[in-house]
Amino acid sequence: MKTNKILIVADDSEPSIKAIKYGFGLARELGAEVTLISVIDVIRSLGNPDAGIFPDDMLASEQEKTKAFLINMKDKYSKGIETELLMPVGEIQETILKTALKVKAELIVTGTHGRTGLNKLFNGSVAESIIHESSIPVFVVPDRE
């Protein structure tokens, strides 16, 4: 089965960077194009007006930081792979799943932070929710060696 498009989920965490490396390696092996996505969480872009950090300023800052990160990952790992960079604002899981369908991805590659217990309860698991809700195959790169 030929895979033409891979959606790689990215953030600036170590588990995610590991998944980015793996996703680009997989794309190279399969001859696939990549869409590298980092969703800017709508909650993180709200800022704190009481502290003088307004939503527009916070969003612009997050977009700038995210764009620099994605460009760095593309420069480091894409090496000849056609790569599209996306940094939409929204709820993370929902935005990833909608984007995967929109770009016609045939595989989603994501990392996992390996959260358990209360940490998982309060922070959730993006990878787990993607697995349960996706109609597209999901490849999860574990955080463990």
C-alpha cells in the first residue's frame, strides 16, 4: 500500500522531536510528502490582560515561536522531502483530526509523553485521543527507548 502524505504532529517537547525525526524517516522510506503541524492551543493564546499580556500579542508571540520551531525542524529533518508547515489555532486534538482529513493525510505520526495517573487525568493524552477518534491510521512513537 502506497502512502503519499504523512501528517506529523509537532510541539517543542523531546517526545515530539523524536516523532518528527521518525516521521521524516518514514516519509523518506515511503516516498511520501509531509505536512508538519503544530497546533497553537486556543487556551494558551488568551494571554493575561491583568498582567498586561493581551490576546493579540500572546497569539502573535506563539505564532512566531511556533513558526521558528517548525522551520527549524523542516531544515533539520526534511532533506528533500516536500514539506508543508501548518500552525493553526484551535483545540489540539480536534484541529489535528480535521487537518489530517483536509490535507488528505494517509498516516498520522505523533509522539507520546507517557503520562500516567493524575498527570494523565489533568493533562490528557493527545496521542490517545487521536488514536480513538481518527479514521486515518496513527503511528505513535513512544517516549521510551
